[in-house]
Amino acid sequence: MRTVTLTKLAARAELLVLRRQAAAVARRAVYAAVAAVFGLGVLVLLHIVGYMALLQFGHVPPFYAALIVLAADLILLLIFALMASGTMADPILAEARLVRDQSLEQVRESLTMAALIRPGGRLVLAAIAARFLGGRRKK
């Protein structure tokens, strides 16, 4: 009975591990989508506005204005790429993995003990039965 309970506990922990991993992947996908939308939409307009502002108000030559806009793009790209690829610590995921591993280890131990006890138990029962039946026949 304990083996079944431990197996159920391990299965529930594994399900929680899979759910938490899927949630982490979904969060990363959302960050990547935000980065892509920002990169394709807002940065296009920011390029144009920044470039024009540098030309008109900063009196920067066109080539240097383009380099400044490029540097700003690279900084924003790095920030969102790091957010999308970063791993976030999830204590619930770590706890679920620990419960799963401990439950599976206890299941293995209980199955090993059952395998060892079963043959020994048969020998004991056979010895008791032989002694009991052997003792009756003599009388």
C-alpha cells in the first residue's frame, strides 16, 4: 500500500514539474514576443525620430547620427535578449523535483525489500508447515 501511495506522490510531483517547466517556457516565449514586437515596431519609429533629431537639433553629421541610433538599438537588443534567455529560479519547481526524486527512491527501496522478503517469507512458511505437518504425522 505504501508503494502505491509513493508512486502516486511521485506522479503528482512529476506532473507539477512538467507544468512548472511549461510555464517557464511560456514566460520566456512572451518575453521573446515582446522583444520582437518592440524590435520591429517601436524601434523603426525610434530610428527615424532619433536620426532626424540628431540631424536637426544635435547638428550631428548623418553618418554619426546613424551610428548613435545603431548603438541604442544594440543596447535594447541585448537587454531583451537577456530577459528572454535568462533562467529564473523557481522554488516550487525545485521542491517538486525533490519530492519526486525522494518518492521514487522510496518506491525502489520498498520494491527491493518486498522482493527480498517474499522468498524468505515462503521459506519460513514452508518450514512452519513442514514442522507442523511432520509433527502431526508422528503422533
